[in-house]
Amino acid sequence: MESRKIQRVGYSTFSVSLPKKWAREMRLKQGDLVMLLPERDGSLKLVPSSMVERRRQTEEYIINADLSEESGMLERLIVGNYILGRDFFSVISSTRISREQVEEVRRISRRLMGLGIVQETAGQIDLQCSIDPTKFKIDMLLRRLSVIASTIHSDALQALAEADQQIADDAIRREDEADMMYWLSLRLLISAQRDRTIADKIGLEDPSQILYYALITRYLELIADRAVYIARMAIDFQNGSEKRASKHLMNRITNLAELAHNVFLRAMDCVFTGNIEISNNLLEIARAIRSEHEILMGELAEMPTLRTIISEINRISDHGSSIAVIVINKALEKPSKICYLRE
């Protein structure tokens, strides 16, 4: 770290010299412009205008289809480019993109909001994302993902209780919508991490909280996935040869699921209110759910499908309690009546 003295130039202007080595590396010369960006911590960020201009220019990334022939790899590479905030990327083959790969590209592009195929030939598929990250608010996306996860969870439990395959199918079909919100949220959070302007426009007061929001988003996506799995298990239970559980036992499972549902929904409320007391109470409820889970697992030794469903319910509660822990940690960053700095 180098230090520089502030010099007065004229009556109202101060100046600071730039390190010669850095100026050479940035290829700066007399008369070039630099951008001054004030940070929230009081520091000042200095960026050459040429670097800003390069960032504004469109970059195009290439995915080598010939090296992406393993099952699922091409889809994951496209999702990865999307999450990283890239607006243009192409899938290219030195010969011909296989029919299976073309279908893989088409399938995943429909599940990524704003992404579309703009050109397709035998050896190249060009994709472009038209999403403007500044048009979204991160809290809106989290609420939307929470609602989707909640709906899937409710439908899955209703399908189990009523042995209704149509309701289970409805829950399963919503998985793509949950993934779409999850991937879009990650795209925005990563873009906000790189660009302070985007962070401001999507409602992130402090970029240091990006990690909190990324973790919450991940837990919500896991809750949706586990709820979808419960819906699939509900179908298996309906069509399988396992003996039927008693009404009393099914009521206990339903009550346990409703408690787990309540844990993650109330934890999401706390994300926006910062309520430490309620978050702590949710952690105690999650502990009680774990105890009931262990009891039920012992009573259902001969019902593997129900045991699996109960395990998924317990994991949903765990993910909700993890969100509650994040709320507590996030709230502690600001002084409050419950925790403050000694004067």
C-alpha cells in the first residue's frame, strides 16, 4: 500500500498524484479521463474510463459442444453462463451439433428467464439474454420464490393426504418455475457483486449482504426441490404395495409437515423484518420437529415411502431454520436493544 499527500491546486481544488507503475499498467497518459466512484465506507474508487468502456462492450463466450457430450454437461454450462450475467454466448461444434444437444439447448433455454435462441445452424447455436437486471428487486424475487416453494409444499401434502395424483402432478410441474426464479436471483446477485450501480437498483443497501441473500435463495430452492420429491413419493405411495397408514398416523405426518411449512414461511417474513425473537422461536420449533421425526421414523419401520417423506419434511424444517439463523446474524450487524455497542 502506497501513501500520497494531498496537494492544493488553486483556491478550491485538491489533487493526489497517481502511482507511476499503476498508471503505466493501465496505459494512462496525460489528458486521459478517470472515473471517481465513492464507496459506502467512505473510500474512493478510481477507474480508468477505458476500462469502463471495455466493460460496456458486448462480450461473447463460446461453449465447445464437442467437449460437452456427457449427459447434462451442456445444460449446466448454459446455466452457468446465464448465472454469471453473460448476455451473449454460443454453442459451437467443429462438425455438427448432435440432435440430443440441440434439444438440450432448447429445453434449458425455455427454463431461463429472458434467454432465447437468436440463431441456429448445424454447427452453431447463438443465445442471447434480454434481462435488464435493474428492473428487478431482489426482495421481490425472494418473495416470489418463497411463494412458489410454499405452493409446491402445500400441493404435495394435499396429494399425499387425498391420494390425488393430479395435484401431485401440478406440484411437480412447478419445479421449473422455482428453478427459473432461483437462477434469475443468482444472476442478479452476481451482477450486483460486480457492479455497485446494479446493487443499488435491485435494492441491496450493502453489497456485503449478497452472501446472505445467496444462501437464502439456495435454501428456498432446496425447499422447493424437497417438496417436489414429496409429491413424487405421494404418487409412489398411492400406486405402491405398502400397507395403508392409520388415519391417526397420517394426521401426525400432516401436522409435522404444516409445522415445517410454518417454519420456513415465518423465517422468510423475518428476513424482511429482522425479528430476532421470532427467528429464535422458529429454531426451537425446528428442534421439536426433529424429535417428532425421530419418533415417527421408529414407528414406520415397514413403510419406507412414508419414512422418506418424513425425512424430506424434516429437511424442509432444517432449511427454514437455517434461514432463521441467517436472519439473526444479519440483524446483529446493526446495533439494537437486544445487542448494542458499549459506549
